[in-house]
Amino acid sequence: MPRIEAIVLSVLLSSHFLVGFAQNDEYGRIAALRKRSAQPKTMTIGPVVPEWQNVNLEQNRLITYIGCIFINAHLTESETVPRGYFTGDERTKSATCVVFENSTMDRLPKELVPAFPNAVNLVLEHLQIRTIERGAFDKGEKLEELNLDHNNITHLELGVFSALRELRVLSLDHNQISRLAPGLFAFNAKLAQVYLNGNRLTKIEDNTFSNISEMVYLSNNNLERLDFSQFSKVTILDVSLNRLTEVKVQNGVNKRLQELSLRGNRLTNISWLARFRALKEVDLAHNEIQQVLPEYFPAEMPLKNLLMNNNRLIRFDIPPAHLRQLRWVELSYNLLTAIDLSSPLLDKLEFLYLRNNNIKTLKVSPNNTLFTVSLSNNDWDCANLRQQLAVIPSESLRASDEPPCKAGYIMERGYCCKESNMLPH
């Protein structure tokens, strides 16, 4: 091929390449514009749902909302809220329950709440919210329940909820909050329930929860110390799955506390338990507790459920006269060798879990009303085992031992035991 023809062909090919490249770039720009224009310029509103149920398995809560509207909206953190984006219709103006679903909102803008002037329940979960604009709740005078679960909130500015004078329930589960400012809820006089499970809290400041009247949930955080004086009014307190090693109880102790969960911590001493004389349910499972003594349970305590499995218990000594209401005892996975529940005062006991200890002897009342009993994986004395199996209802027994029994033991009605008169081999 002559050189001139080669040069011409090269120029033509280059031209086609550049034209094609420019066309592709133009096509990309047009596609981006089309995509941007396809985004809704306002939020979209679904039909009114007469009844909607929100299930929270972690908190064992089933919340039923009546007359909800479902909203779809998408905003980025840096994006300016388009004029009229939250403009609604009669549904938004009259709705008492508002649920944002299949939405994304990196920040909670101050234009949102005023669009729903009669909202009593506002659900803003799973929206990827990281920040809350100042004044976002200033127009939420009627809000009673606010759900901000499963977002990425790291900080709550002091005063963020101050305008919510009717607020009763606030849920902030599974965010990234590491600190709560003292007085955060000072203006929420009606606030009764606060949920902060699954955050990054390391410390609770004084007076943060001083006016909360019903329940506080702080499970699965990083708390190492608990001061009960900071929860002076609640009836339910859950600080499970933290790193607690220290519990502080001062004068003026909470006389209303009925349910307490401190499971999954590093506690060794529970002598302070006696100070809370209204307790009905105590969960201290998965700690490092070695003994339970009679003085931990005063006569006034109406305790029904006591969960202490997965500790290091070597002694469990309770005063039957003080625990006549006891219904549920969970002591599995400890180091116990003997249990005495033979007092007729404990005849109301229904659930007894003793599996995976070193128990040789057990005593229960002949007139017991046991409904569920777990005895597997212990070190039973055969004579004692036969005696107890004769008085425990057979239909209440759960989970027998896996055969074969180890050397020197025999199987007795599904449980391995050792005859006390057996001579060593």
C-alpha cells in the first residue's frame, strides 16, 4: 500500500474512533440525565393501610399500628431537598401513622415532619440515616412514638427531641451511638420507653434517664459500669450483653423495678440484689457468679422467674419462706453438686432447669407442681435419683442422657447415675 493511502486510512480510522468515543460519552451523559430525571421529584404515597404490625423479635414486641400510610422517598446527605418534595395531599395531612418503606435518606431533613402535622406514630427505620438536621422535630408536637431503628446515627444533639412533648416511645435500636448527652430527654416529660439496643454506648451520663417512667433497653452495647441511681423510675431495665463488671447502688434505690436483665456480662457479686424489693423477674445468665445466698432475697420480694444459667455457681441457697411466688428456676451449665427445693413453700415452682451441672443429689417436695424439668448431664447418685423420679411427674421430664454411660455409671430411666455402694474397679 502506498504511504499516502496508509496515512489517509489511519486518519479515517482515528476519526471513526474519536467520533465513536464522543458518541459513547454523549450516550452516557444522556443516560445519566435520564436516570436523574427518572428520580421522583416528590415523595410517593401509598394507600392507607387499616392495620399494620411491626414485629421486633429481639425485644419480643409486636406493635400494631392503625391507619398507616406508606411513603417512598430518596435523598442523599448532600442533596438539597427539592422545593415541594414533601408536599402531600389529604392523606399526609390527616395521617396519624406514617411509615417510610423502601426508602433511603442519608440525613433526616427538617422539611419531613411538618408534612405530616397529625402524625402520632412515625416509623423511619432502615433508611440509612446518618445525621438529623437541627430542628427536624420542631413541628412534631403530636408525635407519641418515634422509630429510628436500624440506621447509621452516630450523634444526638442536645435538644434534638425537646419539642416532642407528647413522646411516649423512642426507639433507636441498632445505630452507632456512642454517647448520650446529659439532659437529652429533659423536656420529654411523658417519655416512658427508650430502646437503645445494639449501639456503641460506653457510659451513661447522670440524669440521662432520670425521668423515664417505664422501661429502658440498653442491650448489646459496651457498658462496663452500671449505676442504678440513673434509672430511678423504670419498672423494666435491660442492660444485657454488655461488659459490666461493676454495679453501683446508692441510697434512694428504685422501688418500682420489677424486671431486670443483666445477662451476658462479667458480674461476680449480686449481693446488691436485695435492695430491689419489687423484683419479679431477674435474668443473670452468662456471668461469672459463684454463689447465691439467702440474704439476697428479702421477704417482700415477689420473685417469679430467676435465670442464672451459664455462671460458675457452686452454691445455690435460697430462703423458701421468701420465695413463695417462684415459678421458674434456670440453673443449667453451672458447677452445682446439690440442690434442695424440698420445702412445701416452693410447691408453686413449675419450671426447673438443672442440666449440665455436677449434681449428685436433688430434693423436691412430694407435692410439687413441676411442669418442665431438665436433669441431663449431671453426676447423679442412683438412690437419690430414683427417689426424686418417683415424685417428679414423668411427663414433665425433658432431655435424657445419651447412652452409653461412662465407666462406673448405669442408666436409670434415661439418666446416668452411680450407685453409692459401688466398689471402684
